[in-house]
Amino acid sequence: MKDYVPNSLTEIIIAYGANGKGLDAELSEVAGIIVTEAISLHEFDDREIREYMLQGASLVREVLDTHGIRA
């Protein structure tokens, strides 16, 4: 992912997944919220922000799927 926001919760979760680390209960909960809220991201008028946020949510979904966590 390019132009990412370092230290955002989305990026932290993606990094955990990229490094094969499991998510603790708190990060799992946040990841679920990110994925759930992705539905409303289509409302962003700014295309670049919308695509960035959707890409981040998609990667978070992959991390959850890899670890068998339901959102």
C-alpha cells in the first residue's frame, strides 16, 4: 500500500498480518470495526481518500481471514 499513514490502527493491523503475528482481542475488535465501517466509505467525495480507506479495509479483512477471525 502506498502513501500509508504510519502508526494508524489500520496500518498496525496490516503490519501484524504481514509479519505473521496474531491479533490480540483489542486489535481484533478494532479490525472488525474497520471492516464494518468500510461500508460507509463509499460516501467519501474525495476519490483518493475513498480508495485509500477501502484498500486499507480490504487488507485488514485479509488479516482477519488469515487468522480465522470473524468481523
